[in-house]
Amino acid sequence: MDSRDLLWVGRDKTVYRRWKRNYDQGVKPTISSLVAMAHVADVQRSADFYSQMGFRIVSTFKNDAGVLCWVDLRSGEAALMLTKADAPVIAGQQAVLFYMYTDDVIALREQFLGSGVAVSEISYPFYMEKGEIRVTDPDGYVLLIGQND
């Protein structure tokens, strides 16, 4: 038995036939979208923070004790999943940066300031001539938020 034959075991034959046809034609599978999933100390606290930027919760999971352990957040075409960390989240060790876009960077900055969130001045780097701001979320993840064209 060829290893490719194992792929159809337990699957719908139509799926297998499509895979086999693509495989025989040299078509390689591709990624169609990407959603970041960040480990956080307190899922609800982080979800509340991201809601200030228009994110809404579209799906959740609670453990047997009723503790919120995972959320799927969406805002327009932007998506972010948050999951409860199983070890302490150390802000200085967050080695990922989230780049986001907004239609009004000035108004978003003012909204952050009005909510007591520390936010940078608007900067104008070569790659974002219309301006961007920098915010750090409750777990130390850096958010750069640029102005949409």
C-alpha cells in the first residue's frame, strides 16, 4: 500500500480524488489566511482591551470550572485569538509584534488616551507616511497601528 493511499482512509472519496488529482498535477496546497493566537494571563481582561479597537468576540471556550480560556476576536477583516497561558506571561519576553490598520489613527489615539491607555505620539516612518501609533497590551504585546490609505 502506498502512503498516499492512507490519506483516503476514513475520508470522503471526493476529497481524496480532488487531492489525488492535484497531487498528480503537481499542485501544492497553499495557506488562505492567517490568524495570530496570543497566550495571555487573563483572557477576559485582554478581550476587553482589544474591544477598545472595535474587536468583538465571535466565539469562546470555558473550561469545566467556567473560566474563560479562549476567545476568537474579529474586527472587519482582522482576526485574533487569545488563549489562557499555562505559564506566567512575562512582558519583556513577548517576541511578537502585531501590526494593525485603522481608518483614523488620530481618533483611535485620542480614544486610547481617554481610556487611560498609554499610547505613543503619532510617528511617520518611511513605511507608514500617514502615521502610526504604538500601544502595549496588558500582556506586553506591542501593537503598531497604522493609518489606512
